[in-house]
Amino acid sequence: MPIVVTGATGQLGRLTVEALLRRGIPAADIIATGRDIARVKDLADRGVTVRRVDFADTGSLAEAFRGADRLLLISASVPVGERVAHHRRVIDAAASAGVSLVAYTSTTHADTATTVIGATHGETEEYLRDRGIPSVLLRNGWYLENYTSQLPQILRNGAVVGAAGEGRISAASRADYAEAAAVVLTTEGHTGAVYELGGDASFTLTELAAAISAAAGRQVTYADLPVTDFAQVLAAAGLPAELAEVLADADLGMNRGEMYTDSGHLHRLIGRPPVTLSEALVAALDH
């Protein structure tokens, strides 16, 4: 049962490959793909099949998917305006290769999301349906790492900065989302499923600041800004203007509840409670 993982050179893809190996999938039956395969040389050394893929190159997609049974399509890390076209090429190549199941990493409530990111995921989901490929939607919520990676800056400034108001966020760790993907790729009964994935306990950014304060022993507050001001803050921190606007728009979606789910799907798929915010903060501060 050869399984293709796109984006294996990235964090979520790499974690999914590791999860598949832990679940007993033979290394040779895992096809790890990415644009820079030098970054996964260690996986090749362990027997994983490594193939170069560029979502803009249909030839590379056809070659990478040759002989594959199942495929994990991790949403492309390219400018938002290019994502849907990239995803369509992947889906077309998967259909041509006769892949029996495509699992797609979408976002929570992609069918109703109002954000720029949400719209791209919604369009991709619609294209999957239109092509009639057996599929499963892994609607991943926000990553806890989106916040733990910012801890040094947050502690320096004494503030979490955002535009999410008091919207609740059901975040989880990349490793837990990867484990869920591995479960779906290696067990039966998921075709046609839509999984709204997130942590068991949600939090607001005010509660995030309080949790950081408790974990670090230093006072941290939440500064809620208008979306345009938050985008300017992100751009001033060095992010490209388009990405800053997309991330600020994501916070606006959080304010509307678009990153909240109480489905319990992640817990049920991985068979245990997902990593909590407090656990993630403690682990990050210990490093």
C-alpha cells in the first residue's frame, strides 16, 4: 500500500512520515516528496522512497505518484493566490495515477470560512468533490507552534499581539495533526469523512497570555488590535506585506469563531487527548 506524502520536506509532512513509520508501514512503501529532496536524505537513508515534486511541474507529479495507492496532500506553502492552482494539479495527477484515496489538510470550517486562507481550502475541497476522487478532509485547526515559536518575542515585549478579540481557538500540535493523518492513511472507513480537528480545550488570546504568564512566571498581557494595525505590526516585524495581511485576516476569522471546534475528532482519531496549550508552553520553555 504505497503512500505518498507531499511536503515531506516541511514540518507537518516530516512528522507524518515519522508517524507512518511508527505505525509499521514499511519504509519502502512511503513515498516522501518535496522540492528540495536533500532535506530528506536521512529518510532515504532509512529506506523511505524519496521523489522530487514541484506542484507547478505536472511531469514531476506524475512521476512521484506512480504506483501510489494513497496520498496525503498537504496544502502548498506558496503565496495564497497560487495555492488552488497547485492543489488542482496535484489532484489531477492523483486521479491520473489511479490513487484510491486523497487525504487533504484543509482548515476548520473551510466550507463556511470567510478568511483568505479558508477560501483557498474551500475551493480545493470543492475541486476534490468535482473530480470524484475518494477523499477525506483533515480540517486542521491552528498550530500550537504558531504561538510557542513566538515565545522569545512575546516574553521580551510582555505581550501577545493579535486581532482575534475574544474568539476561541482550538489549536493542537503539528505532531498530533500528523498522527491523525497517519491514522487516516493506514486504516479503513475514512472515505468521505470530514474531520474538524483541534485540541480538546480551546482558548482565547487573552487566555493564551495568561497561560504564558503562568508557565514563564512573568506577566504577559494580550494587546488586541484592529486588523489593519495588526498587519502593520507583522510587516514591521519583517513579514512580507501579503503574508502579514493574510495572517491578520486569519485572526479576524478567529474572532468570528472559525478556528473553534468541539468535535473531538482529533482525540478520537489519535486515541488519546491531544497535547494541551499548557503542555506545549512548558515544553517550549524547557528548550
